[in-house]
Amino acid sequence: MTSNARTFKAMAQRFAATGTETFNNLPSKIQKIEDAINLLPYSGPNMARDAWSKDEKILKGGPNDEVKVLFDTTSEQCALFIDTIREIELNIRMKVPIIADGNNFGVSVQHEILKNLNENRKAVQAHFDGLHEYFWKRGETADKIMRTSSKESSKSSADESSSQKKTDDKPEATTTSSKSKGNTSETFAEMSNNPHFPAYLVCHDVKYFFLMRGILKDLVVMYADAYQVVSLNQGKIDKPRGSRSGNSMY
């Protein structure tokens, strides 16, 4: 065995150990997300809408602190899920055996589980990539609520200057004047009179609040699914061709 082969074999063993530890920690990850869901202040859209419709800060385009807290939790849990599933996938891939004719049922099980894990990971990645849209769309509406206007005013100042023109030996006094104009601009914000903008902002917050709540619930389901399917097929994953030795490519 070459030095590179020995190095990679050691890496494969480390990957497998890391993946096993990560897999064993899935129940605690599920519990942490469930605890976060149970602490959310609203169980239905109407509750949230009623509360935020009375919040002057939100109606004027200010930040919604409760949605921001949920955003931070959801983005963090999505990123953690993606890394966790990658480690479990790598663990399984390190146990894929050498390609051979026959006795491939266990290998098919490995591939099916990997496919399922990969699809779930990509779905969560799509959620993670789209979360920032909450702020962009909200910012556009907040700008409409608080319209920015500018007002210009002008002022004139006269500068008088005197000069002397010579006639014979005596200077002749002449006077010239010049006027310069300067513009000043004043910027101020005013509330829009359109009642639909604040209402839309509240609905936008409600939509994303329960969208992110749903993402957390999906993470629970996908974690549980991963734990269940790997646990039930652990024998096929570890030894896809039975008790024969030398099955793994690594």
C-alpha cells in the first residue's frame, strides 16, 4: 500500500468516525429545534397579525424583532442541518464496497439512502439561500411607508466691490456689484397616506414568520427520517455484502 493510500485510508476512518458521532447526536438536534418551535410566541397567523397590527414601530416600517429572532434561529439551524447531513453522507460513502457482479442489494440500499439524504440537504440549502429575500422585500415596502422628500431653497448674497478709474492724475471712483446665488436642500421623511402599505408589511412579516416556522418543522421531519432510515438499515450500510471481509473500497 502506498503512502497516499495509507493516508486516505486513515482519512476515511476519521470520516466514518465523525459521521457516526454526528448520527448519534441527531436526537439531541431534533430536541433543540422542537424546543425552539415551542418557544415561538404565535401558534397561528391571526395571532401574529393582530399583535403586529397594533405595533406602531412595525406599522411605520421599523424592524420586527420577533421575526428577526426567528430568522437567526432558522438560518443557523439550516446551516447546521446541511453540515450534519454532509457528514452522514460521507460516512456512508466511505463504506461503499468495490464494484462487483452480484450481491449488490446492500449497495443499492446505500445508494437509495444517499439519494434521500442528498435530496433533503439540497431542499434545505434552497431554503437557506432564499431566506435573505425577507429583508429585501420588506425594505422595499418600508421605503414606500416612509417616503423621503427633499425641498430646495435659494438665497442671494450681494458682494459690493469698488474700483478706481484714473482721469488725468486723479482716480475716478466706480462701483461694481456682483450677486451670487446658493441653493440649500432639506431632506425629510413623511408617512404615506396609503393604508395598504402598513397592512402589507404586517402580512409580509406573518408570511415569513410561519414560513420559517415551517422550515424548522421540516428540519425535525428530515432529521427524524435520516435517523430512522439509517438505524433500520445500519447492517446493510456497514456491511453491504454481508459478513465478507474486504468489501469497502477504502
